[in-house]
Amino acid sequence: MSDHIVENDTVTAPDAVTAVVEERSDVERQRDEYLDALQRLQADFENYRKRVARSSVDAADRAAGEVVVKMLPVLDAFDLAAQHFLSAPSEEAEALDQARGLLLDALSKEGLERIDAVGVEFNPQVHDAVAHVEGEDGPVVDQVLRAGYRWKGSVLRPAMVKVRG
């Protein structure tokens, strides 16, 4: 009988080892699947976090741009007043020019760019041609009738210009 037990132990031992090895393989496979799923989930969350942060910045920029668009008539009024006072300099004109400069400087630091260069090549994306003057050279801005503005690279309002050429 003891021979039989040894035989059974000998016969069952490899089966038990095989079962343990298979169970270990299954556990390792499950571990690897969970690890892969966790890594994908972590990458998805990181992408989501970056997308939300980018979306938040874009929304803030759009909101600030909308406020700046509402301020463009104020900048236009400053420009008209400055033109009016060119012929008669006074302390009031100087104060008005300083206030205009402070407003433009503050907005420029936040991302506002003024489009008002004369003599540059006409670009329909940043210039709105409302008048034309004959000339020899290609289409260039001859006179800026109303300044245009960019907000962080995007055109808020094209410059109203007279084109030569």
C-alpha cells in the first residue's frame, strides 16, 4: 500500500505543479491586463486634463476678446479726439493722449495688437479696402481710416484703409 501512495504522490505531483503553473500564468496574464488597462486609463485621464486646461484657457481668451471688442469704440473715440487736437495742442489734449496710451499699453500687454501701418502691402485678411487711389506700385495701404486690431493673433476687426495701386 505504501508503494501505491508513493505512486499516487508521484503521479499527482506533476499534475499539481502543472495546475499551479497554469494558475500562475493566468494570474500573471490578469495582472498584465489590469496593468495595461490602468496605464490606458492614466493616459486617457492625462489627455483629458490637458484638454480641459486648454479649453479653459481658450474660453478665457475668447471672453477677454469679447470685452476688448466692446472697448474698440472707446479706442476709436480716443483716436478721433487725438486727430481733432492735432491742430490745437493743449493740456487737455496731452492728458487725453496719455489716457489713450495707458489704455493701449495695458491692452497690448494682454495681447492686443493695433493694425494701422501705412505703406505695407494690402492684405485682405487684415485690411478692409474702402477707397482706391491710382498708383504705380502694387496694392499698398495708402491711408488708414480706422485702425484694426488683433487679439492674440486673431483679427478682431480689420483696418479700414485706402489702397494705392
